[in-house]
Amino acid sequence: MTLEIVPKEAESLLTWPGLLAAFEAGHLLPQPDIKDLFCYRGPDTILDRATWIDGLGALVKVATVVPGNAARGLPTIYGSVTLYDDVTGDLTSLVDFHLVTKWKTAGDSLLSASKLARKDARKFLLVGAGNVARSMVEAYSALWPDAEFTVWSRTRASAEAMGLGVAEDLESAVKAADVICTCTMATEPLIKGDWLQPGQHLDLIGAYKPSMREVDDTAMSRARVFVDACATTMHHIGELMAPLKSGAITEADIQADFYDIKSGAYRRNSDDEITIAKNGGGAHLDLMTADYIARQWKAR
């Protein structure tokens, strides 16, 4: 029987610590086979992501991206997520695309922060004021209940709409923060490495294409750099491709990915070092998230 999961009801069953536990368990399993397929029609895109993790199951996540829908008053992204049984390959669950994407994206960076940010962190800066930034407020608050949030956005009105403190000057806001989370569509670095202070942690979310990056070479060279998965980030996203090409960092400077959590390598070594975690959000993380959602739905 195929589960059809109701998004609003399902979300009430989820917790951020529960998702982090699912991520850690998933990364004890064999590394996944992952394939991405893109189809284009002018400005429109279909993205088809598939993955199989031996011992967990398989997932296909499909999204259509139609920029012209904004003028029609419609969402620009539609999608679906299907889960398949690990042994038989049978279709087991239909999971809401936006629910999976929200929890996967925020949970990915929350797992990094749980390992790399200082436990006494209090001042959190969000660079960007979209849906991802809103999700990160919810996620960070689950582990840092006393967190104080400030938002910087190119558009002040969007920052004010979040109902949090608004940063007037990005440089000053970066220097004052304990944790900095970037969730923008920037193609040129917004964060300068010269602004960074000892003990800070940065979660980089926005860049997902070779043409995109949110921090400069100096930031990458000053920090200990971590990624969620080397296979889906190192030679695929401008955040890493650009500093590797310029020589600001080498592949050996990538400290660890989530598959190194079990060895203890994915960690902060001192209170004064600067850490950066790049969120690439591979399909294997979609699978771990969707499986967690389906298990919670079955157990309700």
C-alpha cells in the first residue's frame, strides 16, 4: 500500500533533533548512487534527481521550474517526491515536495552547525530573507533556544517582514555575529573574509551552481572548510570551484563531510577557529529526510 502523506499533518510530527538523528543514521550506511537529469525549454527547467542507498531505499525527486509563473500569480516551482522499497523496489510513499525540501535544506545546515558552531553561540545573522531563512530561524532555535536573530537583505522590506532585528550594514553585522547563515541567490561574494572574527561559524546555503558563490577566497582560506558531501559539492558549486581554481584552497583543505561524522573528524577543534560548512543538499539527503517523514507518518 502506497502512503499518501498529508503535509500539514505530517509536519506536526517532525522535530529537528529527530531529523538530525535520521541524518546521522543514514550516513552510517553505504554511500549512495546519485544521478541528476536536467531538461530545458527556454527559461523553463525540469530537474530529476534520483538516489539509492543500500539498506534505506530509493528516491526520485522531480521539480519543474517555470520563472514565468510569477507573472501568472502561480508558484515558480512544482514537484513531487516518490519513495521506493529498498528490497523490492516497490513504490511505498508519496511525500510532499516542499515539505521534504524545507526540512532537508534547513536540517542539512543545522547538522553542520550542531557539530561546528560554538555551544555558547547567541548572535545569529541571516543573510537573505526568503523561505530558507525563515526555516533556519526555526531550525537553529531548536538547538539554541536563546538565539538572537538579525536579518540582512538587499531589500529592507523583506528583512523587516521577518519580524526580527534588521541589520543596516552587512560588514558590521557579520563582525558582530557568532553564526552567519547565507541563503541568497548571489553570483558574486557578499561576505568578505577580512570581516570574519575568531570563533565564528558560517553555514553557506544559497549557491548551487558553478556560477554562484556567497563568500570570497579570503573567507575560504581563513576558515576550516567542511561540506555535506564531497561528491556533490567539490566540483559542482562555485563556492568551492572558484577558490580551488584560484589556488586559495586545495582539495586537501576540505576537512570532512557528513560521512566523516562517525570518525569524529566533522568537528570544531577550538573556540577561536573559523569554520565554514557548505550545504550542497544532494538527493541522498532528500531520501533520508523523506524516509524520516514517512516513518513518522506511519507511527502516528
